[in-house]
Amino acid sequence: MSTTQDTLLRTMFAAAVASADPARCLPSHLPQPPRGRTIVVGAGKASAAMAAALEAHWPTPLEGLVVTRYGHATPCARIEIVEAAHPVPDLAGQDAARRILAMVKDLTEDDLVIALISGGGSSLLTLPAPGLTLEDKQAVNRALLRSGATIHEMNCVRRHLSAIKGGWLAATAWPARCLALLISDVPGDDPTVIASGPTVADPSSFADARAILARYDIVQPEAVQRHLEAAADETPKPGDPRLSRAETVLIATPQAALEAAADVARAAGVTPVILGDAIEGEAREVGRVMAGITRQVLRHGQPAAANCVLLSGGETTVTVRGNGRGGRNVEFLLSLAVELAGAERVWAIAGDTDGIDGMDDAAGALIAPDTLARAAACGANARAALADNDAHSFFEQLGDRLVTGPTLTNVNDFRAVLIV
């Protein structure tokens, strides 16, 4: 698929990603160097790129360690970069988290901790709470990923199984100042949800975590069940004095990414309509809803007349019932294509701004008016692929996947439906 519409959609996606490039959005938020030491720690898909941007603009000595996903490292001279697994944690992430926590202990009021936090940090910054093992956390994580739970729900559980998330990192760093620079990948930009909030107070409870696991009928390892029921050591709560010197700054957000894409659309003579930066729900259901809005544009010119583009962000979910490769952005697109049934004048793109949709090597995909016809011609069945959660294979067969490689940032999902 290579058309003028395809090029415009790809350009909008690129602009959304560029708006969250750490080299662009981080330097202006750096503080003055402290009297004491500067310790840089962090976790997330963008953390290595954030560390490189910080190093390039920091005038005094610093040291530190950040952990990022395999394949997302950026060379740094003074900050150690460690790679670990995502979305299911591994020993490399556990070891890095243990070292990070040790680094911020025993600091003074004159010291500064800069925490570079971005999406993916929940899995990468994994340090089981006392009495739990990495295997316990892996089992719960896998079950949550397949359950259809929202990112808010998943990270509530993760905070209560962790010795470093849910405010524990900043509490351990006290009385040093802790400045957290965040790239948001969650609907609503809630700092307690971004990487499960290692530097902010946690308003949720063990009871909340237990309720979420019960809601999705997740069978827990015995150690996890005992830990959650005992509720012996709640996460730091609002008002905790150990968080009194912790500050949080959002340096890139999904809304800013949508606005960057909107600027590209306007320059091309297309009216942008931002529908929301925090849209959640089952990916295929969001696809059905977006198809309904698209038909309203085609029939009635509402909420805008063609030429227009419907822009949205957020994080949908996929409840895996089939045997396919998953991917919430491609599942959204396949559902949209099925619902539109080859409607003329409609093109669309959906992709994860980190460059990886689910556990695949593609960010997402694109559809056009002829997507279903081309699929039928090559023997691909859209409805069967959707039922099997196998949209990645469907779009791979058509050659319509969006492949960017790791972008080294992450402001969640980007969706654009272009109506001409």
C-alpha cells in the first residue's frame, strides 16, 4: 500500500513519536546541580535515550544506572545502561532494580536523585516484595496480560508485589531530593500508573489489588495470596514524610503527541479532530465505535466534514481467546476494517509509539478501502484472524504492517482515521 493518504498517515505517526523524543523534550526540565552527589536512575523503554539526553546537558559529575528493554539501549558515558525483559520481567531486571535501590540508600539532603521514568518500567524495574520470588511475579504478570485488565488495574497489582514501585524508590532515597522526569504512556497521565509509580505516593491498597485479581479470576501463586492477604507493609501513602522532597514532572504526554499529528494534518489541508488521549477498552470494541464515528462523518459531516482525520490515543486491551500473535493496535485496525467493510474514502493507521505492538516486531499497521478485497485475493480471512487474535499475521500477509523498530520513547497508542 503506497498512496498519498498512506504517506500522510505515516507522517502524522512520525510527528507523534518525535514530540516525545527525549533529546527534544528533556533538557529544558533539568534542575540546577546540587551541592552533593547526582545519582541518575530510571526504568522504561525510553530511559536509556533519556539518560543520553541528560548526560549531554549535565555540567557536573554524575553517576547512575537505568534499565531499558532489550534492543532499546543508547550508549552513555557516565550512566550504566542495563537491558532486561518486557512485558514479563526477568533476572536482569530484578538485578538492576536491586542495584538501583542500593544506589539511592544512605544519601543526604545535599544529594539529588534524578529518576528517568517511562512506559515499560513496571516490568523492567522488578524487585519482588519480601517473601515473593521472580517466578511469582512472572506468573501474575502473564495472567494479567492475558486477562483484559486495564493498565491501571495491572499496575495496582504490581505496586503491591514490589519492593521498589509504589513510592518505595523515593522513600528509600529520602532525605535526598528526588526529581522524577516522566514520559507518560498511560491514559490520564497518572504518575502512580506510569511504571507503577516508583517515586510517588500510592493511594491504592492491598485490598484493591486482591479485588482486581478476583475480578479477572486470576489464580495466584500461594506466596502471592499470602502476601496480599497479610498486607503487612502498605506502600507509602499521600502525606508520607519520606516523599516530602520528591517532585514529579511530565515531560511528554499522549496529548502532546496528538497535537503534533494535528499540526501535520492542518499543514496538509486536513481538519484534525482529537477524540481523546485516554481511550480504553477492548481493542476490537474501540474499532467498532471508531467505525461508527467514521460513518457519521461520511453520511452527515459530523463531527467534521471530509477532508478530516480522527485522532485518538490511550491504551486498549486484548483479552486473548485465540492462538494468534495478539497486538492491540493491529486488533483495533482489523476490527475497524471489518466494520467498515471496504468503505471508500477511508484510510487508517494505528501503532504503539514505542515501535512494538504487543510482543511483535511491528508498531502496528495501516488499512485502506481495498484492504479486505486484497486480503480475499490472497486467501486471508479478516474475520477468522480477528477471532483468533491474529491480526499481526493478517497484516503481515498483506504487507501492510507499520515497522519502525524501537523508537526509544513511548507515549502510548496512536490512532488516526483519515476520511477524504
